[in-house]
Amino acid sequence: MAGNNYKLDTKLIHAGVEPDPTTGAIMTPIYQTSTYVQAAPGDHKGYEYARTQNPTRTVLQNSLAAIENGNFALCFGSGMAATDAVIKLLHPGDEVIVSNDLYGGTYRIMTKVFANYGINFHFIDMNDAQSIVSRINERTKMIWIETPTNPLLNIIDIAACAAIAKENNLLLVCDNTFASPYLQNPLDFGADIVLHSATKYLGGHSDVVHGALIMNDEDLEQRLKFIQNSCGAVPGPHDCWLVLRGIKTLHVRMQRHCENGAAVARYLRGNPKVGKVLWVGFEDHPNHHIAVKQMRGFGGMISFTLKDDNIEEALSVLKKTKLFALAESLGGVESLIGHPATMTHASIPREDRIKNGLVDSLIRLSVGIEDISDLIEDLEQAIG
Ligand SMILES: *Cc1c(COP(=O)(O)O)cnc(C)c1O
């Protein structure tokens, strides 16, 4: 594959991408077609029908595989479509052990969709990976982690989970959306499947919904590709092109997300109205030592609570920010603010969410790449 031996910053721009074979166009064209003409039945150029293959998608898949240090990538119409495809590897009666602090939509598809198909999900605290072991039985097939977790920014030890998965013949799935390939490559630590909502940092401009899976094992790739083609949740070529364009600046955007994230985290910690500040980069973060081992930086995701822990106080801060836009999603160039309890995690019952630390006043920030003094000023006038 082109450009695979380079450093990450170069791979982001070049890996998997060749000038267009017909015109030399340096940027991969958007192949807006549903089918491909064949010289005779079966005599084609590797492309038959656009649910199965599309050249814009192929280039993006090659790029994604390269930047996650994987052999294969598969693209989907959304992060949830990628999640759906992975769970379809399972059969009724199978069990999955899942980290309990995770994206609300992932919790929802597991408990409200696939539970009806006889697949059982056990949500547990994985701050100590060894707690997984006691939950494994002969029906367990998969371990599902998200790290850093959403929205509590806990860190799960990928290598420790991978060792447990290997020993028990389970698949380890790692949702790497929050870190992005710039900060973390789970396959390097033994994960079997890396999942991305490319809607977030990979796309990076809040203009596309897209998902991806990256893996090393060819048999696994074939099984997932069969599901991708059979179930058909594929992205259109224009969406693939937007993600491909986003990837080319991932490193410069992530550098600024990390810088701004660190500055905002330190500011919040000094604000007397703020309770806890959850940010992976603090040395007293309980799993900071694991973060340092598996991540190259700490990103722009920060959650914090208010000293007055109630929904009204939180909503008042949300109402007052001018630059931090109130919105679901994350990872775009613009700063966003959200209230997990009433937004992204509203589908999780209150007692479950509070038990896991997702309290009423918890506010989540996706720190963008604006000027840092404007961002801090905005938070200062909103929090007081
Ligand atoms: C957004 C998100 C998803 C779902 O992705 P969509 O592209 O919105 O379908 C999955 N996991 C995480 C961590 C996310 O943030």
C-alpha cells in the first residue's frame, strides 16, 4: 500500500492514496455511481455494484487501515452502523462484556435492539481490567471497550484487556473515537477490531456522519465485509471523500485540541464553582499511568461537575456560553458543550447513571481549535 512506511503525519496525507489512475487527479475523485459497466458477465475492473465496492471508499479504507496500523478497514454509513455490523458477528445465546461507561447509542443498540435477538450484554466497571475475568463464562464471545470512556474520561488498559481476550479466545473490540488514531492505536496493544465514529475527530469538521472498522485478521475482515455488503449500511462516496479530506489535517487539528484541552482543564480546576474536573492529562487521574502507556496525548475532551450538583445549575451554564455551542457530538473544529444526563446519555436510567458517576451537574466539553483566550473567557462568563 502506498506510503505505509512513513511516520503518522505523512501517512495521514499519503497512505493508501494514489493519483487517480484515469486523470492523475491528486485528490481522490468522488465516484458518484451505483454500478460499473462490464465487458462481459464477470469481466470487470474489480467493481461490480456500489454497495459492494466504490473506488472513493476503497481509498478511504486503505487510508484508515494505514493510520490505525491495521491490514484492513471497512467503512459504514455511521459509527452505529459499524457497531451494528460487529454485533452481527454474534449468535443468540452469546454474551458480551462491555465497559459500563460508554456512548449512549452503543448502550441503546445493545440493550434495546440486540438484547431482543438473544445476545446478552454485561456492563461492568473496567478501571481494573482484571474485573473482566470473573464475568467470563463459556458463552462469552466478546469484550467491548471504549477508552477514554464517554463522558467520564476513564482509561481502560487495552493491553490488559487484550491479554484476557486472547487467553479466553474472545474478540476485543475497542471504540477509538475519543482518542482518534493520532493519540492511540489499539491494534498495537492487541485489540482485534478498532471502531470509529468518523463523524467526530476523523471527519473533524462537523459535516459528515460516518463509521469505520479496522482489523488485522483476514478471516475477521471477510466476515465483517460479508455483513457490510449483505446488510448494506455503506456510506456514499461523497461522505467517504469528506472523511478522506478530514484525515489529511488530523494531526494539526489534534495538536491544537490537545493544547486547548490542557489549558481549559487547568482553568476549570482553578475555578471555585467547579467540582471535579475529569481530564486524562492530570497526573492525579486514577489511570493516568495507563494513559501515558497507551496514548500519545490527552485530547480535547473534558468533563466537569459543579460544586452545586444539580441539573438547573448545569443548564444555566449551558445557556450562557456563547462560543461553546450546545450540541451533541464532538471532535469538530468548533467547541461544543453538552449535558450528558439530559442529552447523549438520557437513555440510561438515572440510578444506573449516578451509580457510575454520571451525576446531574456533569458537563462535557469538546474543546475545539479556536483561540484559547476566547474559549476561557467564554467559560468564565458562563460559570462565573
Ligand atoms: C458518536 C459516537 C458513536 C456513534 O457514531 P455515529 O457516527 O454517531 O453513528 C459511537 N461511539 C462513540 C464513542 C461516539 O462518540
